[in-house]
Amino acid sequence: MNSGPNNEHYVLVTGAAGFIGFHLTQRLLELGMTVHGLDNLTPYYDPQLKQDRLSQLQQHPRFRHAHIDLADRDSMRSYFDQAPAWEAVVHLAAQAGVRYSLEHPMAYLDSNLAGTMHLLEGCRHGSVKHLLYASSSSVYGASATMPLREDQATDQPVSLYAATKKSCEVLVHSYSHLYRVPATGLRLFTVYGPWGRPDMAIFKFTHAILAGEPIEVYNHGKMQRDFTYVADVVEAIRRLIPLPPTDETGTVPHRILNVGNNSPVQLEYFINCIENSVGIPAIKQHKPMHKGDVPATWADVSRLKALTGFEPGTSIELGVEHFVNWYQDYYSSKRYNGILWMRGYTNPKS
């Protein structure tokens, strides 16, 4: 890996106080890298959760946080003008949520599209060695061809969220072609784990079951998802950082990779795993398919494995258990002198 002054490795992570960004930043810091994080702590969900993640990161001397909105063009330009030579930029900041996009479409235009454009301009002028950015399995739409492969058509998204993610792939490809920005797009498949977002299924289901409240089970529980544990996603990114696409004559230094568990799970079984972990049966309210959802996802990860030698493999049973342990710790924790104590659940394999 290339490094900066004093042999430091500089990495920029956008959305560092977000779910995946928090885990990735922790891991890179453990590996001795200097991580600069961008996050404007948007209140899409409880900002206290983001602040608690950020507080954990700020305890590390090699972490620097900047409170910047990626949609703010002038702030982004100024930030990159003063930045070191980034070994890699990992772009995870985005307005998330398929269902939220049905009622708040403009939030996705500002955050996902404008924010990505401003980041691309910074990478273009800053000679970034490798841009890695989060796309989504949602770009595959309602495809019935399984498992989902990177070379399949992705021009029929069924949600605005998916449409913005596909648009970002196209934008990055054009920058890679025009300005030779080496970039890797990561189509992430239903990432879950400790410190996850409250709008995610596992978070909502765990909360409701522990509270004795009913859960809404869409498509009558017959949906399938390729649930991917967050530590596996972090490991994939870690291995990819020093492997930018080759900038050769006649080729575009841009690629797309699936990052999924390659093991789809039926929603009913997923709920059963949560029930087993909390020791309480769920009260289920079966409902038809929700608008914007797709019936199944299943990642073909052969390209990722061929390139890195790694493929996600944390079992759903183990991953759910670690999420539930974290959830119960986090919400039963007490504050002493303003410091929140909690056990660290980041990698069940360690």
C-alpha cells in the first residue's frame, strides 16, 4: 500500500458514523491506518445512535471527523483542497431505505446523486488511488434469475432508492472512463449486525418481540434475502482497498462486485432465529408484498472470491445472536459521567 508522511496510510470514509462506516472505520484503525470520516449526522433515524458510534471512534487518536454534508458543493471542494493524498476513499454515505424513498424522494436526489457527484469531483482533482463505493442489490429489481450476477441487466429498478444507486454506478463509470478514477462499486446484500439502523428488519423485529408487540411480515413471510453480516462486508472492503482496477489502455478502471452471503434465507426462518435468540415468540401480522420490495435476493460472489480469496460466510444463526446480544446490551446500558459503556460486538469470528 502507498502511504503518506511518516508511513501513514490515509483513508477517507464517508458515512463514518453510519452502520457500515462505523464498523469499517474501527477495523481500519485497528490495522494502523489513519481514517478521516465525513458524516453530517442526518436525523433519518435516532441521531443518538450515530453520536454513540462516533463517540467510540473519537476515542482513537488516528481518527478525524468532519461534520460535512456531501450535498454541500463548496464545503466538499474546500475539504478536498486541504486533504492528504488518499490511499482510498470509501463512499458509504447515502440516504438509505427503500420504503422511505416512497414519501421523501428529494432526500435521495440530494444525498445519493448530488453527494456522489461532489465526491467524484474531489476524487478527480485529488488523484485518489482507489474509490470504493456502496451500491445495492436493489439495482437488480425483481429479477427472477438467481443467483444474481454482476453482468445481469439492471435497468429496471422497482424503487427510487434503487434508481439512485444505479445512477451512481453510471456516474462513477463515466468518471472512471473520462478521468481514469480507479473505482470499485459494491452491490451490498441486506447487511445486518450490531449497531445497525433502527429501520432495518432485524432491529424492528427484535424491538417488537421484546416489547410484546406484533411484527409486520410482508409477502406472508415468503420473501428471501441474502442476509450478509457486517463484519464480512468490512473484510471484503479491507481486502479490496489495495486492489484498484488496473488503468490499462482501452479499458475503464471501474468494476462492480456483489458482496453477499451467497445463501438466501426465507423471512420466516430469519424471524425464527430472532425468536430463538431472545427466547420469546413473535406475534406476527402477515401482509402482502410491500410496494418497492422484491421477492428474493441471492448474490453470486464468484468475482469477489476470485479477486480477494474471500467470500462472506457468517451463518444467519450466529449473526442474529450477536445482533440480539448487542441490542440488549446497548439498550440496558447505563451512563456514568456521560460515558456509555457497552461490550464490543464487531466480529463473531474473533
